Amino acid sequence: ERVMTRSYGATEVEGSGERFKDSQFLVFMNRILALTVSGLWCLLFKQPRHGAPMYKYSFASLSNILSSWCQYEALKYISFPTQ
């Protein structure tokens, strides 16, 4: 919330700064970090194979990505508690 709702680069002389506008970048970086951490976890601690096909996970993954993107976009207009 802080990244999307605060102004950056504001000085006392100029007044208002610039807001972060690229929510897709935040979602992308969040998912890349999660993929990296989970990949390292799987390499360090061997997990048993599962039988579900990978495309079945894509529905949950896509809805999670879209909901995060919509959440960050909404923070441009309303506060997090209101959301």
C-alpha cells in the first residue's frame, strides 16, 4: 500500500512529488520473487512428485495475478482499508 499511495521525490520547496504508477511491474516483481524463493525451497528440500497436471494450477495462478493487479490499481484511487 505504501508504494502506491505515497509521493516520492517531494522536497519542502517544490511541494508534491511523483507517485508510483506501474502496478504491473509490482505484480511481476512480486511473482518473480515468489517463483525464485519457491524454486530454491524445492531444490533444497526435495518434495514428492504430485499427479495433478500443471495446467490445473494455471487457473488459480492467473486469478491470483489478476486480483493482485486489480488491487494495486485500486490503491491509486481508494485506501487499503476501504478496499
